[in-house]
Amino acid sequence: MPEIIRKITIIKPDDWHVHLRDNEILKKVIHYTGKFYNRALIMPNLDSPITNCFKSIHYRSKILNAMNLKYKFQPLMTCYLTRFTMPEELKIGFSKKIFIAAKLYPNDSTTNSKTGIKDISYIIRVLECMEQIGMPLLIHGEEIDQNIDIYDREAKFIENTLEPLRNKFPKLKIVLEHITTKESVEYIKKSDPYYLSATITPHHLMHNRNDMFFGGIQPYLYCLPVLKNKTDQIALREAIASGDRHFFLGSDTAPHLHKNKINIVGRAGIFNAPSSLLCYVQVFEEMNALKYLQSFCSENGPKFYNMPINKKTITLVKSSYRVIKKINVGKNNIIVPFLAGKNLNWSIED
Ligand code: NCD
Ligand code: ZN
């Protein structure tokens, strides 16, 4: 009989992929990330993207102002790459720790990526500089060619863009963000984890594309890269359950107002901050791999980013936790979280 674990204490985790947005939404969502995580890597795809040091400093102070002082939470910032990004900007930003990494959004690939990169050749000098200074490149890995089937865009990205990029810049540190496929797992595993690692989200671990169409269309399971099939889901679950250090926690929590999720054209993104950590624990338990929970949540990420591992710990207990149904934003708007109103098996000990 396997031992039944009812309580687990781990080093406080970090979330290496977080969208906090700005203004009213920022104020409402920040506490959820602050409660569970010590540090979070903040994505720069605001309506007006964070493309330079000045904007980043300003945005970071807004985040800290919005934060409840109860949590000692550290936002780590990223720079949004455009064809106009100057290597000098990254050099200064990285040396002063204004930026921890830079994010490559292929043009029009996801939320607020209209000024993303159409062709890697536009940013060759930037990539040369990043390789030289050891600044990580974070990639939304999907091809943007509309002729490529949406379910194949991540695999094609590896073949057509990532592999040539890595051949050209073998010492560039890269994170392939929110991987979704079996091919990605296999590709990442073959690499040196110091140079290529990947984040995995709770929703890609818990769901596959069938769930997105279960009983009708489920806008709250729509994100990019879109959920893939069951085989892919299993490959992701096995990847984290194997304790492999290439993989670490990046929830891709991405709040959108309800009215924008259920619009004629609904936005991509899943707001999972209220439950992300509890979802990961649940999956690790289902996979009988709780012994690797801490390395995935708290160690592999800092190792990749050359940062100290957190000193604090948190304790998770096996007791039912109901996810909040909605968050009010202003008078008339709400945000609905991932698994709203559902019960999870684990909660955090206060
Ligand atoms: C993210 C967002 O809304 O900012 N959406 C998503 O579906 N994941 C952007 C992203 O990470 O692609
Ligand atoms: Zn994201």
C-alpha cells in the first residue's frame, strides 16, 4: 500500500509566467499570486507593452503599490521584444536587474502581440547581445502562418524556428513557455537544461481539447497555445512526474474580463492564480510523484535563472478547497477564474 500523504511542506514556490495586467485588474488579481508565490516573472504584454527600462520600472512600482503588504512578494520583470528593441536597452536593463529576461511573441500569436516579431531576422543583434550577456529569451512557441493547422503550430515552431535559432545561438538561454505537446516534451528533454527549459501550466496538465468542447464550447478553457489531445496531456503529466529538471512552474495565469471572454470573438487566456498551486499539487499526487513537487515548484526555475532558492516554506494540506466563483472588477465587470466554484483536494495551511 502506498503511504497516504496528508500534509506536505515545500520551499515557497515561484511562478515563472504570470500576466497581471494593469490598473483595476492588477489591483484585483495580484493578491492571489502573492499568497502562493514568493516571486513571479511578470509578462510584458500589456495594452501598451513593456518595451524599455523606463516602462518596466514604472510598471513594477504599480505592481508593488497594488500589493497587500501582508505578502513579501517580488515581481521580476521581462522586456517585450519588438523589431525596434535596442541591444543597449537590454544590456542596461539586465545588468541593473530591471529585466530578468526578454519575451519573444511571434506577431499576432496571442493577446497583445500586434507588435510582436514577424521574422527572427529582425532581432538578430538583440539575440547576439542576449547570448553574450546570458539574458534568457522566453518564447511563445507557435508559428503564425495561418496555413498551419492550429494544433500543429507548436511542433512546427520547434522545427522551423526554434531549432535553427538554437543552432545559430547555441549559448542563448531559452525557455519555451507553456508547452503543450508530446513533441515539445521530447525535444526539451534532449537539450542541456542550462540552455533550454520549459514551463508547464496547470490547465494543460488537467485538461485536453475534448474538455474545451464538452457539452458545448467552454470559453474558460480557451487559451493559447490551445489545449492539445489526450496523448499530449499525458506526456506533460509524465514529464513533471519524472522529476526532470528541464520543467518548472509557470502558470500562465491570464485574467480577462468575462465580457471579453464570452464576446463574439473571445479572448485567449485562463486566470488560474487563485488555484494554480493547488492544481499542481493535485496532479503530482494523481501521478504518485509528490516527491518531485518541490523541485518543479521551487528549485528548477531558480536554477535556470541563476537565482537563489527561496528560504521560506509553505505547507499544503489534504483538505477540500473551493475555488471562488468570480472576482468583481469595478461596478459592472467580473473575472471568472479557472475551475470557478469547483472543489480541489488540497489547500494551503494559513
Ligand atoms: C495570454 C494572455 O492573455 O496574455 N493568453 C493565453 O492564452 N495564454 C498570453 C499568452 O501567454 O499567450
Ligand atoms: Zn502567457
